[in-house]
Amino acid sequence: MAPKRLALASAVALLAAMARSDGPAGSCPVPIAQMRDSVLLQTHQALAPTKGASALEMKRSFGVTSDCASRLSMWEERSSACLLVRDGQALLVDVPYGSHPGWDFPGGTKHSGEAACETAEREACEETGHQVRALEQLSWNVFRCEIVAEDVCTKPVDEGFLEKRWWGKGDLEHLTFRAYTWGDKESLMRQHLP
């Protein structure tokens, strides 16, 4: 059996054993839903939905591999973006279309049933090719995110992968930002870049 499949099978077996536990209710230190999300994040694979799963749980089992909604207590649905910071620079994407093209945070339109942090993570993956993890909410529709795996998102959708580049505080005065998205991007970057 391939190593990834063996790891996934082991994780599923562990979850099943814990779910069958004869111990008192709540004896498992981590809720099953959180463990499932953790397994998905580690393996980048989808698990079969549990019996009696809700529509949202079914959707999550087939591709959404984030635990951000429960981790950040962020269940609201709205379009959102990621501010990705590494080594004192922020990763921006060049959006060449629309009436106000320019550099922007990776982000976009929500899908039905998707928490705002999940939207930000998915859109960052679709636009940059990097799998990201939302860490905290910075503004109404922007999350601070970190890259957890580079160049693993291989299925571009909508506009496809966009040109991306790392920018520092010293570059902000010379950047042409895309207008009317994600609030005051320059201020957010000044505030969150070292």
C-alpha cells in the first residue's frame, strides 16, 4: 500500500476506534470533527463523510480541508482574502482584468455554505497554487494566513493562477493596488509587515 494511503487508512481506523469507544460520552479529548479536519490537513485527501453527516460536513469531506471555521469561531459567510506574510514581505497577486486592475491580496467570492476563512484559503490556493491556513481575522474580510504547502494546488479555476510576487514595506509607495477590494490594503500591510 502506498505510504499516503497507509497513513490515511491508519488515521481512519484510529478515528473509527475512537468513535466506537465504550468509554463515557466525551471521553475522547479531541472532537471527532476536529480530528477529521486535522487528518485532512495532514494528508491533503478527502475522507468519506460520516453516517448522518450534515450537508456542510458532506461538502467538507469532499475537498474542503480546513479547520479554520471551528478554530477561529468564524462561521459567517462572505467573500474574503488572505494576507500572506513571510520573511517581512507579503505575497500579492496581479489581477490584470476588470475596470481597476492591479496588485491585490489573493481572495474572492464565497461559495454557499463556506465560512469566510475557508473562502480566503480556497481562493488563495486557486490564485497562487499554494495551500494556506488562516491564522486570524485582521479585518471584516481579510485573514492573516500562512503557506503550509507550496505549489500543491494544481487545478486553476475561474481566472487561473495569477502572477504573484512578494512585496515589502519599502515597495508600498510604488505599487498600484487593485481598487475596491478588501479595504485599505496598504494600511493592513504596513500594520502587519515587520
